[in-house]
Amino acid sequence: MYIKKISLSLLVLFVTACTGTPEGITPIKSVDANQYLGSWYEIARLDHSFERGLSQVTATYSLREDGGIKVVNRGFNSEDKEWKEAIGKAYFIDPPNADKTNTGRLKVSFFGPFYGGYNIIELDQPYYNYVMICGPDKSYLWILSRTPQLAYPIKQQLVAKAKELGFETDKLIYVKQMGDTTDYSAGQHVTQ
């Protein structure tokens, strides 16, 4: 019985760590889930194996029957010359706010019962034109936009905020989107 309690405690600790928020990071206080739904283009990300080599990456969110959010991530692998797609589900972690919005803390799963943290740390409000998301630690960071390109000053502002929060912004990958021909000489990071 004692071993079962330890095992359960370790499992709860592991799951909580995976769905947690990095130290020093505070998710935004109010997200209107319905306004957040729809398609987003990936502008930049920190490297990780499950998106490695992908361009034209999008994330599409829609409502699930159980009240959660269906997540469809899609990107083009130019080496294999094929589209890759991952379908998952996400749920807000904290109870709804009095105004029926949620804090920007979600848990997301693409692999059965295993969830990871999805923390909205910057959101263009009230328009929802761009968002910055991190995972359970500072090795995961994404900048998304409703359009395939994000205005240079906004991109610079988001990258500066991420750097201030302790993310390794010099390692960001700037995602090539279809029709992305903009070449800003003001910053090497804008085009790859």
C-alpha cells in the first residue's frame, strides 16, 4: 500500500510538472476560448523534435463535444515532400473566471493520456491577432499569428519580451510560410 501511494504521488508530481508553468512566467489572466478558436500561423519556435524540418506550420483550434479544444497542427516537410499532421486535444486547467473567460493555462495531449503544458503568455487583446505560448519549461516557445507574416515591430516586441523572460531567443527558428518573400535587412532573424 505504501509503494502504491509513493507511485501515485510520483505520477501526480510528474503530470503536474509536465502541465506546469516555467518559473517566473505568468499566463495571461483572461482568454475568450471562442475568440481564440480558428487557424493560426507559426511565426517562430524553439527547436524540438516533433516539428523539426517543418515549414508552413499552422495550428487550428476548434471546439470538442466534451468542452475541450481540438488541436490540429500541420506542417510541410520539404525533405520528404509531404505534409505532416498531429491531432490532439487541450483543456483549460483553471476554473473559468467570473466573466466566463479562462486563464491562459491549458494542458494539451497528442499522445493518449500524457499532457504537456500550454501557457499563453502574451495575447493581442481584444483582437487576437497574435499570441506567444510556452510549454512547461523554457525550452518550448511559439509565436503565432492569424496571418502568415507578422509585422516586424510586433515580432521584435514579442522576441524582446521572450528574451526578458529568460527564453533563448537567439535559438528561435523563424518559420517559412507560403508566399513569405519579405526580407527585412534590419534583423537577420526575420528570414532564414
